[in-house]
Amino acid sequence: MSHVARHLKPDAEPLQTLRPLNTSVDEAVAVEVPVALTVNGVSQAVMLATPADLDDFALGFSLSEGWFTSRRELLDVELDARPEGIELALTVTAACEQRLKARRRTLAGRTGCGLCGVDSLAQLGAVQPAPVRVPTLAADALDRALAALPSAQVLNARCGGLHGAAWCKPSGELMLAREDIGRHNALDKLAGALARRDVDPRDGFVLMSSRASYELVHKTAMAGAGLLACMSAPSSLAIATARELGLQLWAFVREGRATRYA
């Protein structure tokens, strides 16, 4: 990318300090703000996200939605903070713009369980990831990664309201992490950060602080990683999708235990 212009206003910081009504002590609260993504001036999506690492989010979300065939189709991202939210104005290649015109839709994103980019059941399998490669983990890899995650969640340490997504080596060494109030947003940010650094996700695995949902499995595979480990429970569709894609899925990853579902 040529450059990323940042125009975040003070009220678009990732954390907000306020005082609860029944105490005299200020506390930090995670910021949740509408983030609109436009491509060459055309609105494509509106998500609710935490305003941190939004350049990574723009790239990761676009890749997971199949908007781009590679990160090089994204030429620039400009961040524009407005009273009603933040616009991420993406400039893309002409070829990418033409593809998007053929499948354009406007979607409303949530921090919950919505299927980003899908407006009908027929579209559920429209964007399929390439075959994944499952890494061979060291015996203590999940424990090592889990132990390192809290220190990588700098914002969450202050507010307690953010999910974490981390990319780790097969040894369990945590290499990169991103945070967001939405678990799928955190994973999109991680995927974008890996792509911008030309890191091959197949050389490691993804660790999430959340439950394992269909979206997280699909986004992990779209990013190119072959193993997803989550701290909480999986859903039935997450398990079925992981098995279909050949992705290794671990859940209930907690100190001293983990359950493999796929």
C-alpha cells in the first residue's frame, strides 16, 4: 500500500474513560463505533468495531469477504472520523472494482453472530477458502500460547471488554495479536496484519479468546491458517465447517486442557 492516512479524532480512541454512577473511581470502557467501508467511493459494509488497527481491519475484512484476490489489490486506505462513526475509504485496482460491481451489496454488521457479507442462504457457500495445511504442534504449544495471550491484549488489560486474536508458531510462541470488541473483527485485524507483513499463516495457528463460531472457522481458513484454537465452546456449525474444510479445531483451551473437535 502506498500509505495509510489517519484522521482519528480524540473521541475515536479505542478506550473511553468514564465514571460509573455508583462509584467515585473512573474506569476504562471499550469503544464500539460504526465503521463503514467504502471501495472507490461505493459503500460496501458497515460494521461495529473498536477503532484500533483499522488499516489491518480494512485489509483483513476485505480478504475474508473475497473482495480481493491478494493484498496488492488494495492501493490505499484513508480513515475519516465523523460524528456518526468512522469511514474507511479503500482505493482498489480497476480489476477489483469491476468484480465488486458485479456482486455489490450493502451489509449491516454486528458484534454478535451475523454472517458478514451474506444476505441469503444461497450465498452461504459462495466464498470458499483455498485448501488449508494443518501445522504440527509441539506438545505444549497451546498452553504456551494461552499463557502469552493476556500480556498481548494491552487494551483488554485496561477495560476487560475486548476479544483477542493471536497468530502463534507451532512451538506456541505468540508472534502477533489484535484486539476488538467483536471476536470476528479481531480475527479480521489479525488476518490483515499478517497479510501486510507477508507472513504465511500456514506456518502457525490462530488462538482466540472467544468461543468458536462458524465465522471464526471460515475466516481462519480464508486467511490461510489450518488450525484454530479457542478458549471457549464451539458451535455445531463451527465443528461441521472445520471438518468440511480440513481445518483442525480446538476449543475449551484453558490451562492444562483442550478438546479437539475436528
